[in-house]
Amino acid sequence: MNFLLEKQNRQYFMFLFVSCVCMLFLLLFFGYTEVLRTENLLFAREGQLVSALLIEGVPAERIASACSSSVITEAGSDLLAKIGHQNQTPFFFFPVLQKHAFLLALRAGAAGLLFCAVFLMGAAWHMKKRDRLYEEAAEQIERFTRGDFSGHLPMENQKGTICRLFASVDQLARAMRAGYETENHSKQFLKDMISDISHQLKTPLAALNLYTDIIAGEPEHPDTVRTFSQKSMESLLRMEELIQSLLKIVRLDAGSISFDRTEVLVRDLVLRAAALFGARAERENKQIQIADGKEERMFADPIWTSEAIGNLIKNALDHTKEGGVIRIGWERSPVMLRLFVADNGCGIAQEDIYHIFKRFYRSSRSADRQGVGLGLPLAKAIIEGQGGTLSVASEEGEGTVFYVSLFYTKSEVLQNRKTDFTGM
């Protein structure tokens, strides 16, 4: 009875049921009226016979006795056969039966025609609605094939076989839509990435061409050659840094990086990250201070997390003046360990603070500082890829603090995932 789950089928079945009930009552009424007509016909025929016998002088007592008799004798049957009144005689030889048979056939034919007309009209109505439904579905599927997924197939959220079919097609359309969106996103991402790379490489490549021309044009001046060779090396290092950062971000976005998370000492991560910038800090007369706190652990990929912290340290060095101080510390919270990288640099303007994690974003106030605008987006991608968070607090002219929050242990990560799942 699954076909009754569909609304249109239920309506058509209800129409058939009501029609059959009406037809049954019509037949019963028709049969009852025919019984009454037959009864009247018999009474009329008996009246004719009784009247004829009375005219012939047959006593009334004998006529009454004959009318109440139920015995059929052989002589009586022979007499009826001689006058042509027997079963084999066609009914149209009897004038009384001719009229009765004609009316009966007329009424039965009219009832049959009415019943057939009702059924055909109901079937045509059902088929028309079903045909309209199929046309709407075909039009919507055609729109799906053209990439228009704004609509849905009819009979959404209903039951029945055809509804399940339409729901499956809708689900397939949603999968196609997700594929289209993913493909378009990938194309747009590739387009933006190529545009960003070409834009960012344009400046160092132009500088390299200029430096090469200068070096080639003044080979007899060793100081000039040395100076512009050094500048060429700096441009090459900048290009290498840019390309490496771009490749890492692309891999993170594509999900091709699998973080090897283990329980590691926070101090070891910080020392590994700070060691890469010790020489620069000394050269620029800046200090990197690591807090003396309790030995804490966090659940993270040591290599990638160290790189994220290093990017935060580099950003702090880029935005502090000579004599600046970069402080790194950590504190324990009930669920996560929070590490901070603070500086007493120029701070971040309020109109820029919501954009600093965008790729290649550089404030107009940072035009004279190092960097290409990839360090913070890369750090955020690394931290969030491990289930953590990276946030910032800053006051212009006072300094900036970046906060990295990560779980302590693997069990807490799994418990957090379980909580998120059960809370959905």
C-alpha cells in the first residue's frame, strides 16, 4: 500500500472508492425500482386475466382459488405452449414485456454511461495532474542541467514512491551544486592565487633586472657590484620566502597537509621559533623575552606550530622600533593552553584589525615595514587546522598581543569533538 502514501494517489483512490459506493447505491436503487415495476406488471397481468375470466362467466370462487394456486400441471403447460407462451418465445412477442424491457435497457444503459463517464473523467483528471507534475519536474531537472539550482522538484517533503524519486533527484542536484561550487571556488582560488603571485613577484623581479643591469654596466666598480649583488640576494631571498609561504598556504587550503600532533613542551616550541630570529633581534637592537613559567604541554604538531609562532614573532619584529621588546608567555585555562606573543610596537589601527589575517593585506601605515602580508594568514591557517584559535588585541601606539589557544592532550581534543557532535 505504499502507493497510498502519495497525496495524488490517495485523492484518486478516494475518488474511485466514492464512485464505487455511489454506483453500488445506484444499482440497489435501480434494482428496487425494477422489483416494484415487475410487481406492478404482474398485478396488472393478473387483473387482465381475472377480468377476462369473469367476462367468460367463471365463478369468482374458482378464479380466486386459481390465483392462489402454485401448482403447474402438464395440461396447463401444454396449453401455454400452444398459444406461444413459453421460455423459448422471444420477449418482444409480448407487448407488455416489450415496453418493460425497453425501459429497463434504457435505464441500465444510462446508468452505465454515467458510471463510465465519471470514471473516465476521474482518470483524465488524475492523469492530467500527473502529467503536469512530470512537466514541472522535467523543467526543473532541465534547469539543474543548466547549473540553476535555485528551485526544487515538486512534491517536496511528501511521501510516496514518486516523491522518494524526486527527493533522490533533489539530493543528486544538491551534490551537483556542491560540485559546481567547489569547482568554481577552485577556479577562483587558482585565479586569485596566480594574480597574487604575479603581483607579488613583479616588484622583486623588476628590482633584480635593475640590479643586474647596474652590475653589468659597472664591472670596474667593485663597491657598486658588491652593493647591488647584496640587493639582488635580498630580492632573491624575498622571492623565495614569498613562494614558500604561498605553497604552504595552498597546501593548507587544499587539505593536503596532515598535522602530526603530539604532546610537546610549550617552551621547546617557543625556543625553536625564537631561535630563528635571535640574530635579527640583536642586529635591530630589539629583545625577545620568554617568560619563566611552569612547564606546560600542548597537543600540537611541533614543526608547523613552531612556524606559526615564528610568524607571530617576525610580525612583532616588523612592527617595533629599535629598542622594542617582544614578550612570549603562556597560561593555563580549564580546557586549553593559551600562548601569547606581545610587543610594544606601533599597534594596529581599528580600521585594519579586521583585515590583518587576509592574504597580502598591508595597511597603508605599514608601507615602510618588511613583509608581504602572508605571515599572519599562514599562522592562522596552521593553528585553526589543528583545532585551535588565533586572536588579536591591539591598541594603536601601545602595542599588539596575539593569542594562540590549543588543547592540552589528545583526549581533550577527542572529548571536544564528541561534545561538538552531540551538541549538533
